[in-house]
Amino acid sequence: MIDMNWLMIVVVSVITFALAPLWFGPIFGNLWMKIHGWENLSKAELKKQEEWIFKLLALEALSTLVMITVLTFFIVSIPDYSALSLALLIWIGFMVPNIISGVIWGADKKEWQAAKIMILSGFNLVALIIASYIISIWI
């Protein structure tokens, strides 16, 4: 049985989760708003969007916790590979293909698909690199 450090998993999950407001705010927020057609919404329309955001954030927090738990499991279980190598393999083998599929089969306008794929893939790459680094120095 693999011994998982749950305190570390929670801390790394919180750090990873906290990256999103930066990535989708000051870094790519304006472009993200444009991609989704939200840049011209009135304050009332934006307020309406915020009504369901907490449910989505709770789901995102849970999915981040699952992602970090699985990443930790792989890092602990496969010591022959560095944490960064495993993170990159997970990213390129699982995350990028799923992001591409979700975008091309979603309702996104074709002119924004490449940008959305790059923003989401970049976010996940940075998140996994940061998480794998913290996990590797913690364990």
C-alpha cells in the first residue's frame, strides 16, 4: 500500500487551484472573456453569471484535488521517473488530447479554438509543473 501524504495533497491542491484566478484573470482574462463573448456583458448580466459560479468552483476544487492525488500517486509509485517527467507525460498523454477534444466538439467558434486550446493547455502545463515540483521536494 502506498503511503499518501494528505496534508501535502491538500496544500498542493490549494496552490494549484489558486493559480486559476491569475491565469484566467490578469494573464489571459481579457482574451478568455472575448472567447466566450462575455466582454460586452452588462453588470447585471455578469452578476447573473456569478450566481452559479460557486457551484462550478466547488467542482473545480474537487477535480483539482483528484488531479493532485493521482499525480502524487504516480510520483510515489514510479520512482524511476522524475516528478516533472511524470507530470509532462500526464499532460501530453491525457490532458492535451482531452482539452483538444472538448474544444473542437464544444460550441466554441472556430476562430477561437486554437487560442482556447493554448490557454487551457498552458494552464494545465504550468499547474502540473508547479505541483510536481512541490510534491518532489515535499516527499
